[in-house]
Amino acid sequence: MASLISNVPARAPAPPGVSAFDADKVDALMADYGLVGDFLNLGGEPSSHRVVAAMSGGVDSSVVAAVLHRAGYDVVGMTLQLYDHGEAIHRKGACCAGQDIHDARRVAEAMGFPHYVLDYETRFREAVIEDFADTYLAGSTPIPCVRCNQSVKFADLLATSKQLGADALVTGHYIRRAINGNRAELRRAADAGKDQSYFLFATTPEQLDYLRFPLGHLEKDQTRALAAAMGLAVAAKPDSQDICFVPDGDYAAVVEKVRPGASRPGEIVHVDGRVLGQHEGVIRYTVGQRRGLGVSVGEPLFVVRLDAENARVIVGPREALDVRRIALKDVNWIGDGDLADADGLAVGVKVRSTRPPSRAVLEIASGGAVHVLLDQGEEGVAPGQACVFYDAPGHDRVLGGGWISATAG
């Protein structure tokens, strides 16, 4: 178990400037939103179940913890300190350090359930930050939020929750967990603008049996209404936007700090073979990028591919970005049957978190290699990103996904 930093066992008065807990309104909202009784579907009375609430310090996870406590569950709030407290304490738009830890602690104080802060800095650096740097150096574009869920929150924190005797690990993610027969399924959130299914494709069946997501059927405004009625200090707190450990969005600076001297300059090359200029490192570029290339040929240019081995940035016209075939690695399958049985299956796929699913077909080779064949070309499909599968034609259920290793037109 990670080292314990602090805990808060007792209720405290509401902080100055924060509305008091409105019990009648809270109970009415919880009833309207279906957050009463054993809404976690653990069986029996809520009071008979200990649950761990993962608290990042934001409004979503804070509401989840507070609602669980109000419903009668035996709640233990857990916050992971993931990166340097000193660097992050004054930053906005992040999570899991500095002010956010303080905010999570205040929610636990106000509601009266225990709260613990666990030091996961070393684990987070090894599993997420170093992977982030190495992925950029390899000419790919990482998604650290998926790696964090995969290797820290839904692995290490889940294991810690079980050690504490908890019956479930509950988070504030906007995704729905549904029971079909005797198995749990992942489904997209009701609030399409907040849906986080793309970032949770690597959730395994075993993890899904233990995890709960009470906000998946709510709109964000409903979550904030609950926070306001409970008098939570984070009720109006903005959502986190940036990668938590990347100050000011300067990805290259983080890579240089983690792997000093590993990046090297090279050539910017047109797809037709012409050398157009020089660059200071492939870590400063990503597939689909148009601005900041530093070269001009009289027509718009885009980064088409990154050749990290030869330190080359390949650029070309927009049509050169078109991708119809995607090779995947480390595929996670949570659909029906075995992955091998999904050869030829029509699916919807997302290759960017902000894009709607596109029609595609899965191709599963006899040796286990997985490819996605898109019905129509997609632009800016970058190795290192995720390709997430949804059922067809509804595109509601998450079937799994994998990491993009290569693309072809």
C-alpha cells in the first residue's frame, strides 16, 4: 500500500462563503436522479457496504463521495498525490496535487467521512510521466490520462481499496456501467459532451466487476446542482483541462526534463522527398499539426508522419493525412466472446476523444494482429493515440480498443 500522508476523520463547519447543506433539497435531487437506496447494486443495505471514493478534488468526484455518504454507504475518501505538490499548488486546471488535495479534504471535513491522501508520486512517474516522455521520443502522441487509469487508478488504487475491505471503488467518471445477464458492460455517458468512454477503453472485465460510476446517467448541470445543495466548496470549481503534470501545455519541456538530451534535431521532409528545413526534435510535432512548422512551399502543409529513428518530420498536403487502415497493439476486448471471434465485426471507432464514432470493420489475423478498416478516411490519426471500439449501429456500448501503432491510406 502507498504511504499515507494524512486523513480527516471528523465533520467540520462549512467554510466561509459556502452555502450550508440543504438536506431537503439534497434528498429531493438524489431521489430525482436515482441516487437512493442501493444504487451501486451491491446488494442489501448501503450501510453494510464499505466503498472507496476516488477523490481528485474536482466537483464530480466530490459529489460522488458526498452522495455515497448521504445514501448511507460506509465511505472512505481517497486522494492520490501523483506529482510534485510544490510545483502544482498554485496551478489551475489540474488535479491530484496542491489545491486539489486541499479541496478533497474540505469536502470530507464538511460531510464527515474519513479521507486519506496516498503518495503515489513514484509510481505515477514510472508508469505515466516516463511513458509520456518515451512515447513522444518514439515519434508517437501519448494519452497519459488513459495510462493513469490503466496503471494507477484502476490497478494500484483498486488493489488498495480491496485491502481496505471495500466492496467497490467508486469514481466520478462520466460513463455508465450496465448489467446484461451476469456480466457488466461499459456504455457511453448520457451527457455526450462529458462522456469519458474513450479514456476508459482499457478497463478489464475484472476491474469492471469492482468499479462503479454513479454519474454516468447525469448531465453536468445536475452534478453541479447536487454540489450546490450540499454546500460543497467546489460546487463552482472549473473542470480540469490540461494534462495534470504539464505546466502551461509545454509538452516538449516535460520530455526534455524527464529524458535530458534524448531529443535530437533533424530534417523536415516533404512527402515527395524534398528537404524543406530543419527542426529541433520530433517531440515538438504531432501528426496533423499545421501551425509552427517553420517551413513554407506556397501551400498549406501538415505533419503527415514522424520518423523518430531518423529524426525526420514528414510533411505534406492535407490529403496526405487521409487514413483508412489502422494497426493496433495491446488491444483490450470487453465485448462478447473472444477477440478472435470479432474478425469482420462492424463497429464504430473513435480515434480522438472529441470525434464521434466512425463506421469501421475489425480485422483479426490468425496470429492475433488487429487492424481497423475505416469506411471513410480519417485525418490526423496519430500513433500512440487510442482507437476505441463501440457496438454498431448504436455506438453506445464500449467493446474495447487498442493503441495505434501504425496507419496507412
